[in-house]
Amino acid sequence: MRIKPEQLKSSLQKKLMPVYFLTGDEPLQLAELADAIRQSAKDSGFENREILSVDHSFQWHELAFAADSLSIFSDKKVLDLRLPSGSPGIEGSKALINYCERIPEETILLITAGKVSSSTFKAKWMDAIDKKGVIIQVWPLDGQDLLRWLDHRMQQRGISTDSEGLRILASRIEGNLLAAAQEIEKLYVLYGTGKLSNQQIFDVVADSSRYDVFKLIDALLSSDINRILKILTALRSEGIAAPIVLWALTREARTLIKIKTALSQGQNKETVFTANQIWDKRKQLINNALNRLNDNQLNGILVLSAKADRQIKGQEQGDIWELMLVICLKFTSIEIGTH
């Protein structure tokens, strides 16, 4: 059964299917659809999850082994199969056909794949999935589809704007949904819930190059202290809102913690990076930070970030920019006392 991304929510409310196949080259949509399926499965008692990453070392008999092991243990389980190339190859095709012919009880197979060609949808293995489960293909959004997506995303955060505000936002993010989600998050952090004016949106997203928030993050990850000091000083002098900077710092710390946790569980690094939208040009920066920072240091950053949030809200005394400098230096592993 093939459905559109926006139909997944109602489909999950009706019935969980034994197989889901998600494909496309829009990472945010893929990740959020997979999250929705995993959460629905968890709510239905599928507490266990096994991740299978199809890379150069993967053997397709591992899928059959994971499926057969469920007959030994009675727990409900999600088999989370990552297929970056979008093609399972000859052995994988046979394995998926065999799986669909003998689907284990109390098992959900979730396959997340890269973009596939139109001819792939005519393949026997795809037909087997189509008959037993759900296939969802995601496309990059543009035009009215993008504007509707932006409007819905803003509503989820309790914010809204008029059609002109949506067009301003759409022109800034140029179809990149991950960038759009980040811009909407910044709007929420800065203005809170409610209706936003065109000027408010323009002030935040129309010229984000002057904000340099993401350049600050790159400086943190590379432990470039001089650049950190220069960028943070520029952000303050340009009047950039402190909540925007703090949001970026907190988000990066949480991402690093999430990646560290996944890697400690034995997950494939490339798969983990893809799931967290870490693309080629940032991989080395993330690797440097992962090697430099331990769990205690990252958790310490979150503790200080919570203190900074209280300062911003007037719930605690102190200079917010001084504290954010301390947080930034924590990313470099430099220890500075706070009080």
C-alpha cells in the first residue's frame, strides 16, 4: 500500500502494518516519518528495537537471523533497517521477498532508504513490500506544498504568520526543510507563541549571514578559541538576541550527546551521522568534538545552559554573555569556574 507522508498519522491511528518502507532524499521528512512509526510502535508495546545498517560489511542473513530470534523471545520488536543506497542488491532482494513471505509475529520491519529510481518500484522485492506493508516516498517541497508545510510546522510550535511572512521564510530556506525547521525554532525561541509580523520574520531570517551563529558552532567544534571570542563578541555587538545563541549552543550539545549514546550502543557511525543530519563537510568537526568531550563535560554544558536560560528570563542574576562565553569554552575542554 502506497500512501503520502501526510497520510501516515491517520494510518498509524488505524492499524500498525508489519512492514514500512520510507524512501527519498529529503532527510528531515524521512527522519520524522521514521520517528512517528517508532513512537507508534512503542506505544503499542514494541519496546525492543534492533538496528541493521546495510553497509559494505552487512550480510543479508542478519535480517533473517534477527527475525528468527524473535521466536525465541516473546517481546515485541522493531527491526530498523537502514538502506542508504536505496537498493538492496540481488541478495537483499531475495532476503526482503523471503521476509515478506514469512513475516514473524509481533515484529515490525521499518526500512529507511535513500532515493530510489522509478524502475525500482516495479521490482519484485518492492512489490512484496507493497502487498504486506506501507510504502511512503518523500519529495523535496516547493511552491504551495512548501508554504503549507511551513505553516503547519509553525502551528506545531504555536506560532503563525500571514502568507507574505510564509513567503519570506520560504525564500530564505530555499526548499531546505532542515534549515526551515531551524529558522522556525529560532523564531519560537526569540518571540514565543503567537502571530508574528512580517518584520519579525524578516529580522530573524532574511539576513542570517550577519548572525554567524552557525559559524560560532563550527568554531566550538574545532576548538578555535580566538575565533570563538571574535564571533561571540561580534554577535553581542550586533545586538543578536541571547536566546538565539543559547539555542544553538544547547542544540549542539544535545546532538553530540545523542550521537555519543548511539555510538556507545554499537550503531554504525555513518548511519548515526545521517540520522542526525551530519553531512560530509561537518563530519570531521563532529569527530573532533566527540573525541575531545566526554559525557560529563557535555552534560555540564547543558547544566550551564539551563542556568543561562534562567538568567535570560530574569530568574537568576548574572551577565548572560559572560556565562555563554564560559559555555563556549567548555566545548573546547577548557575548565573555567562559575558561581
